[in-house]
Amino acid sequence: MKIALAQINTRIGDFEENTRRICEYIERSKRDGADIIVFPELIVCGYPPLDFLEFEDFINRCNTAVEEIAKSCIGIAAIVGSPNTNPKSEGKNLFNAAFFLADGKTHQVVHKTLLPTYDVFDEYRYFEPNQNLFKCIDYKGVRIALTICEDLWDIEEDKMYTNWPMEELIGQKPDVIINIAASPFSDGHEHSRKRVLHKASQTYKLPLFYVNHVGAQTELIFDGGSMVLNREGNIVCEMDYFKEDFRVFDLDWVKTAKSVTYAAASSFISEDSSIERIHSALILGIRDYFRKLGFKKAILGLSGGIDSALVYTLAIEALGNENVVGVMMPSHYSSDHSISDSEKLAKNLNGITKLIPIKPSFDSLLESIGPNFDHQKPDVTEENIQARIRGLILMALSNKDGYILLNTSNKSEAAVGYGTLYGDMCGGLSVIGDVYKTRAYELARYINRDREVIPENIITKAPSAELRPDQKDSDSLPEYDILDQVLYNYIELRKGPEDLLEMGFDKALVSRVLRLVNLNEYKRHQTPPILRVTPKAFGLGRRMPIVAKYLS
């Protein structure tokens, strides 16, 4: 038997285009002699469809699309993911399902059993778990244990669920495991996937075919990396990351194929692999956000600092230099190098820039509203006015010329509230809002690996908001190499104050940083969507109350 894996990039709710592309790949598989073609989880409607699943019309369109796809399945079978209606009155109205299509119709339907409801996942909000219907699929003399993403994941010692589909299916003596998935990217997650898939194929002594989504859906970035493992748990083929891919495999070859162990088979094995993956993820995230929304052009403030330089560079790589505008908006506090460094960056990238000084607007606003300040001394109010003037200019240009404004705040700043609402925190997409400041420097070095793209002075100079004379970020915040360690241990690893003290961090520092994180939740609720590249990004995956007392 020949099995094809189709790692494709679809758009949520674009049923006509999704169906057309699925059918195209089915025809391609026929030409290549495949017996079965396998597509990812919920590929028909796109993942995650969220509350679209509550619309009857949306589900009807899913059903129509599955029927249309089934018509192409003559002389070949296809496995496609789509919602399926629960015929019973008890439980949720839908199942997360895998449709096995053959002979022009639905041959069998498998329902997902283990529904992730943690981090960015909220499947139990919409779907009813499969309770007791576990049945392998027989096709052309091969018995298939068909599982959906999480159904194969709960195999490690610290189990999250109390029933396990493969334990039911293995008793039916399957010949192969097929797993369709929607597993989003986060730094290091591909190693977890390989560990789980290795253990599953090794435990059940079966070859395993795994197909994953690729492409970005707002915050979530799916990195692909579909793979095939032999019965010893070794990867015999690992498909591309961050791009579409299609391969056909002979099952008999997979059963006998030899390969290196799963840990050494990664496509990313260099010392820079983590930064390389994050870089690729951000490029894909920007590109798909614009493409799937039908936009082409981006605009951002270009301050001469590392964050805006990084976002400008990433945006140009994703969208092309003709579609990205960097706006330099100096004030009377701006240093000379804030302009010269930005100009050098733009020259290196053959990029477009505009120069709009904000001093006239700032002076005019102070003249207008200053009398209402009752002669109080200048403070953060005047600093925020400058940031909001810049935000106003950028949004005006966005409205006038049809640009999407890219936010340039990093995760360190977002965590402690070091930003101005309706100023530097505005935008349509937060590109590096899940990238700590120290990692931003690593990304800059990675971008400069072959030649100087981001000027060296941007990377080496002390970071500053330049909103008052001689201002430095370190005036208000701990040094970033220390701050980011505290933030990472608190946010990603969920360490408490006592844990942090035992790790050697200063008590006053810990108290202050954790207080800032929790006090500024209200700001983060008002930020643009943040491209997710860590296991615990602000947004869908980290849900905190605004009004709370804990550590604040």
C-alpha cells in the first residue's frame, strides 16, 4: 500500500478554496499511485475555527465540502479532518472527526477522544469526546488505527486523561497507525512531538504516519514537520518545516526501513536551531497574516532601536521591501543616531522610509492642554503624549494608504507594562510580542549571520525609549539579562516567589517584577494579536484576570 501525506496551508472558513486544494492533492496522489492520501486535523474548515463552530451554516458548509471531496475519491481513499454532528441529544453537538472517504462516499468516521483544553486549546468548549466507539479501518487488506492528534499524545508517564484510544485499537491488531494533527509551533515543541511519536510507534511496534498543519492562523503558527516512523520508533522521513510539503510512501518499505534515532533526525540540528526556527516562524506568521486577510502593505515606527529594526527586517523578508514603510519620528529628545542608524538599516535592505518630526505636534499639544495640568512638573504624562503622537501618525498613514501597522513591542516590555497604551502599543499585529529582549538580540545576530543587515550600533547601544533627556531602559527596569530570566521562570515555568528566591534572585527584584507583570494585565488585554513562538505566549495561551490581588 502507498500512503501520501499532504501537509498543506488552508484558511479558516475558506471552504471553496480549501476544498479545491484538497481535491487537487487527491488527483495528484492518484497520478503518483497512492492508495490513501492523508490530510491534517480539521483541514476542511481550518484550525482553530473557534466560535464559528457554533454557527449552523458553518457546519453545513463543512458537510457540503466533505461530500464534494468524497466525489474525488474514486480509485483512492482520503482521510480528511472536519467537524461531525453528534446525532444524540446528550453531550455537545459536534465531534472533532476524521472522515475516511472512498468509492465516492464516506466509508467510516473516527471521532477524537482526548480533547485538549489547556494553553491555546479549548476543544471541549465545542466537541463531545468519543466515549466507546473504537474501531480500526480496513482498506485494501491493511488495518489502520486512525487517531486524531491528542489521541496519540497521552502516552507519557504523567497522564492527563483516563482513557487511551490506542489501548483500545491495538487489540484489533492494526498494521499501521495514522495520526492527523493540528500541533502549533513553539520553541522546542518539535522535540516533544518526536519523543511522543517515537514512544508511540515503539510501544505499539507499528509504523506511524503523522501529518500536521502548516501555516499561520492569526497568533498560532503551524510548522508542519510531518513525519513517518518505522516500528522501532525511528524516523524514516521528516517533511519540511514552515512550508507546504507532499510525499508518497510505500508501507512495505516503511516497515523495513532503517534510520537513525528520532532525536538525531531533526531538520534543525545546528547550534542556532532555536533562533532559526523562531525566525522562520515569525516570517511565516507575518506573511500568512497579511495574505489571509488580503493585505499587502505594512507600516511601523522606526526608532533606531533593536525592536523596530528587527520588525522592519522581518517584515521586509516576509512581504518584500516595496511593501514595508518605516516611519522615523524624532522628537527633541531623540539622539542623532536614532535617525542615522535607521537610515543605514533601510539602505541595507533597500527599504522605504518616511521622516516626520513630532516636535511641532508635541509643542502644539502642550500649548493646548498644558494649562489643564495646573503647573505640575513634567512626568510620564509628557512622555506618553510623545508616544501617542507617534501612534496617531502611524494610524493616520495606515488609514490613508491602506497599511497594516506592525507593533514592535517585545515580550519583556509587554510583561512589565513598559509601553504606552494607544501609543507604541497600538497596531494590527504584534510581531515580537512573544520574543524576550535578550532573544531579540539573538535574532538580530542571526539575521546578520552572513552580512550586516541590522547596523552594529543598533545591536550594541543601550536601549532607550528617548522620551526624556538621556533616558535609558535601565533607568526604569532591571538589566534585561536578569529581567528576562525572572520573567521566563515566572511566565513560562510558572515558578512562584519562593522558587525564584531559592534560585538566587534578589527578593526586592522578584517582588517588583512579579507585581509589574500582574498589575499590567489590563494593558495586555488591549494589545494586538501576538505571534506565538513560546509555550506560554500572552493572549490565547495565558488567561489571567485583570482585577486580582495575587502578587500585585
